[in-house]
Amino acid sequence: MRVEKLIHGKFTIALSLLLLSFHSYAQKDNVYTQLRKEYSNENAVFVSRKENVEIKFEKDELVVYSKMYEELLLLTDKTSEYIDRNVYWSSFSDIEDLDARSLIPDGNGYKTMKVKNFSKTNEISEGTFYDDSRSYQFVFPGLTNGARAILSYTEKLKDPHLFGRFYFNSFAPSQDVEYSVTFPSNVKIHYKLFHVNDSALQFTTKISGKNTTYTWKMHGVKKIKSEESAPNYTYFIPGIIVLIDQYTLNNKTVKVLSDTSDFYNWDYSFVKNVNTAIPPAVKQLVDSITTGATDNLDKVRRIYYWVQNQVTYIAYEDSLGGFIPREAGLVCSRRFGDCKDMASTLVEMIQAAGLEAHQTWIGTRDIPYSFEDVPSPTSTNHMICTYVQDGKYYFLDATGKNAPFDFPTSMIQGKQALIGMGEGKYKIVRVPVLDTNQNIYADSVHLQLDKTIIRGHGKLKMSGYYKILLGYRLQNIDKINEHKYLTAILQKGSNKFSLDSSSYDNLIDRDKDFAINYAFSLEDYVKQNGNELYINMQLQKTYMNDLLDADREAPREIDFKSIDKNINTLDIPKGYKVSYLPEGANYNSTIGGFKINYVVKGNVIINESYIYINTLMVYPKDFAEWNKMIHALSRAYNESVTLVKQ
């Protein structure tokens, strides 16, 4: 419009627009050339990624609008991984003004190809029975080298408790990333940054009338790098959490999420009207389960094991049904439920036994945040039951089907538990991390030589999480795959390992260590050279060459602290003697270590290996120490015993 007012004549206007179009294309072409050079190892780059949030009132309700915009520039002909896209929402949000289009290079400009078909689908993740998450699925048409995929839409969030997190990294690098929040003067917010280098982040504040806008910008943002054994990306990429403290409307102040108390009160509102009375059927069931129990702890243990055994875990997320547990009587009768159903059922059943138990909110290890830093649903994704006796907290997670009574499931180790104690009352207690010596993998093998074949009998004992994980899998595996799975677990020396027989001790007993008794043969493992035999007695080289790359960005996550013990006893064949015995090796550090030794006793050689891992997370600052340990361990693994014919 301004051009038409300032310039007269159709010819002049047409010429000007032509020049403007050419200039615009030239600018875009220059951007492609610049970014293609700057991101020479990438197939695509975001020219821009923006999320601009506006908090406002509609009909005396606080709502949050997030306007999303992204422009992805394709830098090579490898476009297949960028064609398919999804836009997600649920019953708590609406998607408005959805627009997606491809800009395809065409002579001196671009040809626009709009997305016309958006498929509305349910997004049910693996292992979930029902989930009210939805998505629009669509395909960017015609993408090729130099094309741009542009996506924009607005998400309306209906519950302010579920607002607001943003991460600066994505699946492709970004030239410019922007996140802003605009809020009126009668709304109070606070925010916290994570993994952000202040020099890389530009922050500005703008006041316009009664509205304030906070804006955060980053330039030259790396893509999220996929790395083996990495924790959830929220542990290490730059991000921001924005929470609404409170708002004032019609002279009334409404608390939202200013602190942990606000969050607890919101969470508690979903459970306070559930299981308000103990149904006779539940009381009768609990009495039958606890008959003959020796003490209160035994009663709770029996109830816990009953729920583990009899209630099948089924993830079920449906609007507020994702927050409100179902009645214990219903769960007990139909024998299935999700984590909050199982947790509230445990609480109800323990109370039916005359004891006190507590509904507990917790985040699994996929979530890095504490309740003090982030008092919001962002910090939780799980629910358990807590029982307290003699000052000890028992964290009962019935979704962990094979977990002993006094073992928290591996996924909640070290996490904060928000324990509900009633209206406005709660405690935050840290779930313990199981000690290294509680998770032991102990393999003892007796070996005999039959020319160049090794024949052995072994016993593998497992405690703690080793027993829980392996025992659960073996209880649920079919006979056809059982032998194959055991072979993979017990394999030693080389791929010529053959599992000849196996049996179990205490497979289904949660409270005893699990053991596998087995016999095997290993062909062509012993090397012979004239009168000498060479035998590497390190048959199971745990962590061999398990080095962390120097350019790795993510921490290395460990499932649990552990000890691996291997005792290999070799009968010295008649007519042979030991001519070389490795000296052994050891290494100790705060994150882990090992000890390997060899000894000859009579006519046998005994090789003992002891490896311990004493951390759940190897951070970048510890990479050098980890690699030093692995180098030393791998060198020790390469040592062989030499036998010579007498």
C-alpha cells in the first residue's frame, strides 16, 4: 500500500515490484549460499524458529496462546527425513490457523505449494492402551535442495498449569531461535533457564501499555545430536521453563504455580475425592491377603505383591483421566489400571489393613527437574504409593512387576518423591539410589580343555536390578525364544559359544537371588602353537573398548550402580604346566574401577575379575576418567595364559 501511495503510474509500479521480487530472491539465494557453506555437514537448517506466547483473559478465564513459526531450509537433495511432520495437541489444547507450505526454487523466485491434506490421528505411544493426545499429520510437497518448508499455527492452552517450556535445540540446527512471553500486569510469572550460556542468550524486556513481553533469542543453535546411552535431551540442551505464579481478576487473586505448595494443592485436588470410603469387597480382599501375616510390614508386603501380580499395568491417558485415579474397588475387580490407579489402589488397600499409606507424585529419571526448581506437571510423569514405618520410607511402584518390596524401581532412583499427607500437607523425600553392592552379577565357571575346545559348567547369580530385569524377561519369554535369549546372556569367548543345558533357581521368588545353572562348549577358542597353548581366560569382556567419543556432547546414562564378578577356574591339562601367567591389573576412581588377578592353586588356574560402576551418570567432565578406566580394562582383557607341554 505504501508503494502505491508514493509511486504513480502502472508501469512504475510494475517495474518496482519486479525489482523488489528480484531483490527478495537474491537475498534468499544469498541466505542459501551462506548457510550451505556454514552448515556444510548438514542436510537442512532452520532459518528461523519462533514461539511467541500471549497470556490473556477470555470470559474471565486465563488462557495461553502460543504462536509457532518455523522455516526449514533444505541444503541437499537428502530431504526424505524432513517431509513428514506432526502438530500435536490434546483435550487441554486447540490448534488454530494451521498453515504448512513448501517454497520450491523456480527460476528467479519460488513456487508456493501449500499442504492441503492434514490427517487427524490419535497419538498412542508404545505400551499405552489409550491416550487422548492427537496430531495433525501431513507431508510437505515437492521438497528439494534449496526448498523451504514453512510451518505456522497457534496452540490455545486451556489450563495455565500446563504451560510453559521451550527448548532452543531441535532435530536440525537453527540460525535464529526466538521465544517470547507477553503477559498483562495482573498476571505474575517467573522463569528458570537450564544449560544456557549467558553469552549465547540475548534477553530483552518490553513494556507496551499494560502488557510486558520477555524475549529470549539465540543464534547459531546446534541440532540435538543422537548419541548412544544418552539421557533425555532435557538433561543437557538449553531450555527455559516459564510458570504462572498467580493472577488477579475481579479483585480476587488466584494462585497457580508460584511454588511447590501451589503445585501440590493442584495435584491433590485430583485425588482428594477418590477412595473416600473403603468398599466392603476391598476390605474382604485385604483381610484374605493379610491373613497369617507376621507383622505390619508383612501385611504391606503381601498387599504390594498382590497388586504387582494381579493388576495389569495399562497406560491410560484421557483428559482429566490422566490425573484422576480410578476407584480401588473398580481396579481390583477388573484387574488393570495405570500407574495412578495402581498407586491409589495400594493406598486404599493398605488403609483397609488399618495402616497409613500415601499417594505420591514423582518424575522418572527421564525428567531432570526438582520440585523446587520446577513446581509444575513438567516435573512429574508417574505416581506411586509410599509407606512409612519406623522412619523408613518404602516407595511402592507396582508397575515394576518383579521388584522386591524394599527396592524402588530403577527408573525412580535418586528422584524426589512428593508425598501427599492430606489437604495442604506434603513431604518431599529423595528416593535412595541403590548401593553398588546391591546389584551384583556374579558368574562362576569351571573350565576344562578338550584339545582346542573349552567345556564348562557355570552358575550365574544375580541380585538387585540384575535379577529384576533378567528374571522378569525370562518369566515372560516363550519357550521358542528362551534358548536364544539365554545364549545371548551367557555367551562367552566368541560366537562359537554353544549353550548345552540350563536351569533356574528362584526365578519367581522376588525376595531371593536368582541363578542360572548352565553347561556350555566353546570351539576353536584355545590357540595352539607347537607345544604351547594360549588361553584368554577373560571369557566375558564387559565394557571392552566401551570408550566415549571425544566430541560427545551428551552425558552417558547408566541404568544402575553395579558390580560384575567373574570367577573362571581352569583345570590344567595333564602333561602341561603354566609358562606364563598374567600379572593382573586394577583401577580405582569415583565413577568406577576394576581388579583382575590370576593365581595357580595345585592343578588349576583361577582368574577373578571384579568390575564396579559407582554412578548413574557419566558427565562430560568425567569422560577422560571413564576412557582412562576403559583403556586400562581393555588392555587387561587382552592378556592370555600360556601352557607348555612338559
